Amino acid sequence: MYKVFVNDKPILLSDQALSHSEYEIYLFKDTRFEEIVHKLQNTNTSGIYLYHNDLDVLWNKFLSYFEIVTAAGGLVINSQNQMLFIRRNERWDLPKGRMEIGETCRETAVREVEEECAIAPLEIIAELPISYHVYQENSQNKLKKTHWFVMKTASSITPIPQTEEGITAAVYVSQNQIFSYYPEMYANIQDIVNEYLKALN
């Protein structure tokens, strides 16, 4: 299954047929991707379950509708096992950014964390699932594919937000505080944090 967020609402693409779902169910053969994206962007629909018996066919057709923007970012853990978050557009987020020509995903992730939060040195210790979300740029829908990594830092420096990128805060949050941040955190970022916390147990 693949999960793609549109306006913080998921499209679940699956090869498992369902008769009931908390989301509206669509069959691939009856669906135009632009219609379901528009519906999630402009109505109170909470999510969509999109089915085809061949997941690879479904996913590749879905991808062909968008210009893909590749990015990478990090979930940074300090020596007190606190997680680094940034505040941007009135939401809690993780530092990330677009991949530059010639970079690997890992290089992009480290560079973006260093630039957005002034934190170094960083050591990548694990990979997290890729996230996908649709956004609009110049009136066009684009699909951002973000590679995520768990990073550790021994630095005791207070993170400094990169204000020219619209970041208004960069803070470390303890595990017992993290869920209080969820109401103002993007849904795809919640998923990444949940995957990290699940791996700890």
C-alpha cells in the first residue's frame, strides 16, 4: 500500500479490495486522478481508498499524473533523546528540502538539517519510510517524495531557525511531550514520528 497526503488527507493506494472503509472507495478503472485530488483539496472528504488488483500498475499510473519533486530530511535525536522539530507555516514539521543536482538522499538530508537548524555534526543511524504529499506550485499539482533518516547529534548548541526559509522556531521535544504537538503537526510528519517511536519498542 502507498499513502499520499493531499491537504493533510490521505489517498491510500492498494491492491486489497475492501467493501467497507473509513474513507471513500474508488476503483482505478472508474477514477480520474485529478478529480480525487481536487476533491481532497476542495471538499470535506476525509480520505480516499483507491483500489486496483495490480499495485505496481496503480502506483505508476498515479505517479505519471504529477511532476515528482525529490526531497530529503531528518529526524534528529540529541544526547538527551529529544527530537528536533521546526515551526513553519504555523505547523510543526521536520527539517527537509529539495535534492540538488549531484547529491545523494543522505547528503541532502544532512545539508537541509544543517541549513535549517544550524545543527552539526550529524550522524545518520537509520532510514525511515518515504513520505508523499501533493502540493500546488504555479497552479500545478506536484508530488513531493521525501526520503527520511534518523540522525544523531552530540552537539549541545541550541538550534537556530533559518528564518529566510519561513522557519519561526527550531526546538527539541522530549518523547513524553511529543503527542501534545500532534494537533499542529502535518499528518505525514506524524506518520514519520510514529514509525520512529514504533521502532524503539
